[in-house]
Amino acid sequence: MHALIIDDSRTMRSILKRIVHELGFETTEAANGQEALDVLEAGLQADLCLIDWNMPLMDGYTFVTRVRADQRWRNLTLMMVTTESEHSQIVRALAAGAHEYVIKPFTAEAIVEKLELLGLHAKEVPA
Amino acid sequence: MITVDQPAVQDVYSVVEEVWNTFLGDGVPILPGARDLPDDAWYSAITVTGEWEALILIAMPLALAGRITTTMLGLPEDDECSTEDLTDALGELVNIVGGNIKSLMPGPSTLSLPLVAQGAVTTTSDLVEVCEVGVVWHDEPVLITISVPKLAGGAS
């Protein structure tokens, strides 16, 4: 399985990469929504996108709407991973087509739990 | 009607404690306590605009900023991190702390992208500091301050 990690912070990409690597995912990184779209357009076969909300050039919400508007990526699972914790923002993201929503700060277990709910869990996280 | 326009110190402390324990948890607890920062401290800032408006600042000495950066990036403790890494890690830290503080306040409001710099930060004269939380981690000080526009803070 392959995860596309979309966050303008290299630090956050690194944290998420460590977590999903432990679960057996290969990863590709993108620093904003536009870069992520470019990677998908170039043919990356991703199963999962982990998406920050606030990013320069293209934010996570716009990325979700763009992906959901394109049938080529209808099987792609979209998970927001963001500090945006207002109820209205969560509702907006889910209505736009995000499957799950994780609020920072998160534990590795929280990510695993969400991936299990989405049927994307490959391996157990070491204690 | 009571208008709440500043978070409680204890709530801010709880946010900081949760962020530290989740992303920086190495068995060393953060402790409450205010100490002076060195002149070359690093500052990370984020602004909130909308229903609640504020400037949230986190300041800490360089050594601690380096420790936080290597921890968040999963690098060996004695690795020297680049200024770029440090800027990125401190920016993400204030983004997470700021986002969680924002969630305590009336919304909707929006977070800016973070700004990170070394050296004392002077806020504009139309802001007033309404909350200050000092903590100590690895025997080094961290100072979190929240400033709001004077009218919202009720100050003259």
C-alpha cells in the first residue's frame, strides 16, 4: 500500500512517515495540495492521502474537492490530519469527501485506529 | 452577556502539556515555572483571525529548540539540526499549540501560516498580552504568550 503525505511542514511529514512506515506503507511526500495533485497526475498509485488543512499554494480542503471531482481517484482514501478542530471545519471536510479526520496532536495509535476503520491497516504498531 | 476573549492559563497549560506529551514524550515531564529567556531565544508565532483574534507566541532557548527539532524529526539526540529544520519544527509546534488554543475560543476563526525567528519579538502597540504560561522542560524555559487586540482584551 502507498500513502501520499501532504503537509507543508517537513517535520509533520516525517512524523507521519514514521507511523505509516511501521504499518507497512510506502510513502511519497508533497508540501502542498498542488504538489500532491501533480504527483497523482504523474501516475502515483496511492491508496491513502494524509492531508494537512493549512498549506500555501493549495490548502487541504481544496485538494480534497479537486480529487473528489475526478473519477480517476475515486478509490483514493482521504484522511485530514490537521489542527483545524472546529466542528464546522470537520463537517466541511467530510462533506467535501474526506473519509476521516484526525486532529493534531495525535498519537500513532489514533492514526492506526482510523486506518483500521477505513480497512487500511496492514501491520500492528510496535509498543 | 459575558464575552470570553482570552483562554484560561490552565487551559493553555493543558494544551501545551498534551502537545509535549504526544509529540515530544521522552519521559521528562514539562513543569510549570517561569524563567528568563536568553536574548538569542527562538520565537515562533501564529495569528488567529475571525471571531477570536490573537497572536500566539512560543519562545525558548536555542538548545531546547534544537532538542525539540531532533525529537520531532526522529533524529539522533546529538545531531546538529539545520536552521531550516529548526524553523520548520518550531513552526509546526506553534501551529499545533495555536490550533488547539483556537479551539478553546469562539469561532469560526482561521490560523495563519507560522512565522519563526531568532531574537526578541516586539508586538505592535495595538496588541495587549492577556495570557502567559511558563513551563520548564529539560531544565530549559519555554514561554507561551497570547496577545489580543486592545479592544477585545478590554485594555485601554
